[in-house]
Amino acid sequence: MADTLLCLDIHKDAVAAVLIDRSAKKNLVIGCGAVEIAEQNFGAAIDRIKEQTGFVAGDSVVTFGAELFSFRNLTLPFTDRKKIEQVLPFELEDRLPIEMRSMIVDFAVVRGEPAGADLLAALVNRQYLADKLAVLGARGINPDAVDISGLATGIRITDEGGPERFVVLDVGAGWATVFIFINRKIALIRSLPVPAGLREQDGQAEKFLLGVKQTLLASRLVDISKPDFPLYLLGVPWPDPAVVTQALSGVEIRKFELYPRRFVKFHDDVRSRYQPEVMERVLAAAGTSELKGRSFNFRKDDFRKRRTTQEYRRLLVKIAVPLSVTFLVVVGYLTYDYQKLLAQQEQLRSQINEVFRETVPDVATIVNPIQQLQAINNQIKATYKPGGKDRSGFTVIDLLAELSSRIPATYRVKVARLVADADTVRLKAITGDFNTVDNIQKELGKSPYFTEVVISSANQSTKGDEVNFELKLDLTKK
């Protein structure tokens, strides 16, 4: 069976695709297609694309048009990707007119230094992405990656010795995307509408190019008054590129084409159907594995790729023998080590009893430590209620449980003191940095238990490796 890859490019108004045979050293394009669509017949458009390309089964990558995304540039005071993943949703929440939980976000690092990182964040509607992936999945297309249309072309320009600083203007029938690359890294993405009659002599071209120029000016990343960067003009061709040069203060216009390259071959009956102005950005996405870390991938979190039943069957055939051997080894180990496991079980039981005695030393007889602790907890719940029946009504256990659930386990926090009275809770603790203090305040502020969460104090330790802070939490009245 041939090793095929389907590259699919999805926009509001059209879908384009190329099918590549990767069996040989050079990529061989064995199918291509393009379909204009309306939102209500997306499934029919994918069916048509499968017919045009001849795709039956195999790997796939998908790019969505930039007009379907929101983009934000921001700076964070650290460079660790895990920390960025944790903090980014909170940083973006105040910058968006909609709730973050309805969006899925990924980011690219524009500039990373020990003092911090400049980021380009891209967001897409979670439900929109889920709906489109469901339609694709129902037709046997399970993409390995979901990226932004046109970005792969810009990255390929950098890989082939392109300039340090350049702009890509990718123009479609009803949309256009501006990409700005600084130090050969993507620094800004903006989507612009394309008016009808853009290439006709009715003034629409000048109006559109004014929008492009304003975008470049607003970015403050390039000097449009004395352009020292080239602009790669991609997509539907202009009758006279000189119009673009004149409108953009004399910027140099360049082309970038993949289909004439030696490393890309076409099946005889495909070359005549290949439309470079529509399919070049699709072909550029074929090397998604080479773009890892320099682009985006929205197949993450809830949208992480899951193997289909057919893929699992093929995988199971490949691993059947080693799996059987592993199973026999495990059975042998369990049989041989049964007595040792019994001894460990007894040791764990002894440790549980020891923890019980340390927790409640007044209880002399241990029968069922778990049930006994539950009974003790119930007594505490019934006894300790800050403020009494007429005030907040939350028990100490309620408050401890709420605090524990609201402060993520990944935060390094050591609670030094907790005091609860009729109206407030005061929490004094130690953590690693001020960002964690702010994040804890935000998380606790979402709790229905508290009407207001205020940072009373936050001071760095004399050694500079810890932050001592105190929170004042006003209790909600039941």
C-alpha cells in the first residue's frame, strides 16, 4: 500500500487539497482538487475533494484559513513552554470579548530571552473546530495536525535562505492574510477581507492595499516608509504587481513557487489540473513534521488525535507477538512475586494505621481507619461553623475542600496559617513567585464561596527564592 498524505486547506469560501505519495524519496503529487463551498454543504465539498484527489485512506494534515482565527501578540516574563501553556489562557481572558473556555489556543514564540518571551497566540472557536473535525472523521480523514493556512509557505521561504525580515501577502477570492516574519520567525498574522472586483479598475485595489499598508504600519515591526524588506505576493495573481509596489511605498515584490521545484514531482494526469494560485499553500503544508515548533497545531488537549478502529487493528497486528511475550512475562512475574506483593500489602496496611494514629492519637482502637476518619470528619463538620447558623454557614471542612480544589496541584504553595471567622478567611502562605500569587487570587475569585479575594500583602524573602503572601477572602452569605 502506498504511503500517502492528504493535505487539506479549508476556508470559508473554498476547500483545496493535494494528495502526495511519499513512498519514493521525492514527493509525488498523485491527486489534487478544489471546490467552492457554502457553510451549509461542507460535508458535500469534502466528498467532492475525495473524488477529485482519489483519497481512500492514509495520513492527513489540515490547515484552516486565518479568517477563522483570532490573533493576539503579548509578552510573558518567562520562556518555559509548560508555564506559558498554564498562564496563557488567563493572560488572554481580559483581551477577548468572549469567554476563553469557548476557544482553543496555541502559540508561537516570536522572541525568547532569559528575561521573557514575546508570543503570537492564535485562537479558534472550540465548537467550530469540533464540528469540522467530526465531518472529516466521518469521511475517513483523521488529521495529524491542524495549522493555519499559508503559514507553511512563509516558513519554507526561511528554510530556503530567505531574508531575515519579510512579509507574505496571501490573497484568496474573498480573504487575504498578512504574515510578518522577523528574524525568520513568524511575528504577526492578520486576516483582511478582499472586496469584490479587487483586480478590476474601479479603485478597489487601492482601497484594499491601503488596508494592507495600515496593517504593516500598526504592527511597528517593519518600516513601511523606507521598506528594507521584500513582500512575497502569493495566491490569485494580480494583473499588474507594480500596483502593489506603488501602493506600499516602493516595497520589492517577489514570488515563491513550489510546483517547478525538482523535489516535487507530478503524476502525468495531475499536472494539468494543478492550480498553483490555489494549491501552493496546500502543497507547502506537506512537510508538517519539519515545521514542528515553528508553527501551530490545534490537535491538542481535547482535540488530540485519537486513532481510528482501523488504525488500531493495523497497530495491533504489528505488536501482537511482542505483546504476547510481554503478557507471558507479566504473568510469570506476578506468579513468582505473589508472596512479595502480599508482604507489601501488609506493610501498606501498617502504614495506614500509623498515619491514623498520628492524625487522631486519642482513638485507641483501630477497626476500619477509613470509616473511622469519615465519622470524625462528620463530627467536625457538625461542630465547627465559622459565624454560626445566621452567618456564612460554611464549615471548616467546606472551606478547606474549596481552597484545595481551587488552587491547582501544580502550584508550589505552602500554607503557613489559615484563620476563619464569621465573615472572612485569612490565608497566609509561601510560594515561588508573584505570578503564582496573582493566579491563586484569580482562581479563588471564581469560587461561589467568596465575594471578594484581596491580596493583603506579598513580599519576597530575603534570599529572593520565595514569596510570602497573605490573602483576605470575604465569605458569601448563605
